[in-house]
Amino acid sequence: MSGTRVWLVAGGAILLALPAVAPGYFLHLMIQILIWAFIYTAWALMGRFGFVSFGHGAFLGVGAYGPALLWNYCDLTPWLGIPISVIAAVLLAVVVGYPCFRRKVVGHYFALVTLALSQVVLLSLIAGRDVTGGSLGFTPKAAGHSWYALQFPEKRYFYFIAVLLWLAGLLIWHRIDRGIGREALEAISEDEDAAASVGIDVMREKIRVTAISAALTAIGGAIYGQYVMYLNPDTVSGIAVSLQIVFAAIAGGVYSLLGPSVGALLTLLLTEGLRVWFGTSFIGAANTIYGILLVLCIIFMPQGIVGTLRRIKLPRRAPAQAAAAQDRITM
């Protein structure tokens, strides 16, 4: 058995055995890490091809609030509410993305448009306080242990849902990375006009990756909302959430499969560690240190943590590979 398969089997065994041995608080952290890792992976589908979006806070907010509102006001099960919210997030992405791509709004101009989108959704959720609860937040109706309502008091149910969600995100990322559309997206990110001149449908490819990214982000938001059972506009939408997604994905590495997951692990553990360390003293210090560390990570490790580790390992392998090649030549 190859080394990669051994690591996969070992990792799978650990993931399956974790709920039986891990304390409740640790399991709670793992669920959040897996859900956010899925969301960061969804953003990386766009970010790795140069489509820098600060609007994923909007898609996350739509995905989180949609099923909860439909459940509270229409008694509609989240099994139907989640697909409806995903469709709404995709439509929102297309409505904003299509004119941007049509008018060739790229780079920091595209980032500003998506940034505005994220804030529009945040302000809409706050303004609709009679329905959404506004800045006070919104709590879905409790149904106890219910598959119909997708609510489970025991964390292990959501843990396995989060694991499946995370693995699905990795699979989608891998299929896009290995698919025939990758070269088209990379060509578009380098030069749209040149890509169009060789027959690439630039509009279709950009809309496709944007829609997939928005849909996955909305799914992540929906599962997160079902797990925490409390929604606040500031924690699931807006500029702050969008920046959190971007920074964490970049810190982990958007060009590698596990980069966004490493970013989720780093940022959540860092946030929790600083919160526990500072407690109620030095209010704001934890967020300041968190921000400084992320900025330093982005400056000194532009390829992310995973990308930097790869660059460190490759030079070490190069002499051994050269020696082996030399041996084959002399034989």
C-alpha cells in the first residue's frame, strides 16, 4: 500500500473514531472547522483562478437565513428550504456576475462590486427586522431530535454531516482542478481576450465557476445555521464575513486541495485560543492579534501555509531525484 493510501486510511479512521473519544467542546470545534473548511474551499474555486470575490458573505447569509425563515414562517422542512436558498444564492450570483463579466469588470473593480453585494445583503437582513429579527438575531423553531427539521441535540450527528460536506467540497475542488475546464479558467485568468480568440467561451466558464462557488457557500451557510441554531447578520453575512473567508483561504493556500482546510483549522483555533487567553480583559486585543498574524501570513507566505511547505520540501527532494537520474544514466 502506498504512503498516500496509508495516510488516507489513517485519516478516515481518525475521523470515524473521533465522536466516540472526543469531548463535547472539541467535537464542537471540529464541526465548525469542517463547515468553515467547506466554505473556504468553495471560495477557493474562484480565488485560485484570479476571480477575487468579496461577496461570499452574501451567499453565506442567503444560505443560512433562507431555510430558517422558511421553517419558521412556512413550516417548510430544511430539506426543501436548503435547495431553495441555494437556487436563490446562485441567481444572486448570476444577476451580479453576468453584467460584470459582460462588461469585463475584473480585478479590484470586480472585488468592489462583490464587496458592495455582501454589504447590501447584510443591511437587508438588518432592515427586515420584523421578519429576520434584525441585529438582534434570529432563532429557528426548536424541534428536538428531528431529521425532518434537520435538528439534532447530539453533536455527533452534525459531525458526520460536516465530514460528508467537507469531503464533498474536496471532491468538487479536485474534479474542477483535474477537469478539462481548468485550462480554460487559467487562460481566462491570464488574458480574457486571448482565451476568447482560441475558442474559449469566457462568459460561460466564469458564470459556471461563480455559480458553483455561490451554491456551495450557500450550502455551507445553511448547515452552519442549522447547527448553531442562532443567526445574526454580523456573523453570517457582510463585509467582515467575506474578508474572513478570503483571508483564511489565502492563509491556508488557495492553490492546494487542503489549503482552505488548513486555513480553517488555523483561523478557528487561533480565534478560540486568543479568546480563551484574553477572556474579558483587553477587549479587542484578540481580534487585533488575529488580524496582524493573518496579514503577516499573507505577506510572507503568499502561496499560503500548504504552498510554502511544498516549496520547502521540493528543494530537498531535488538533489535525491537528480542523483537517481544520474545513476540511471551511468548504468
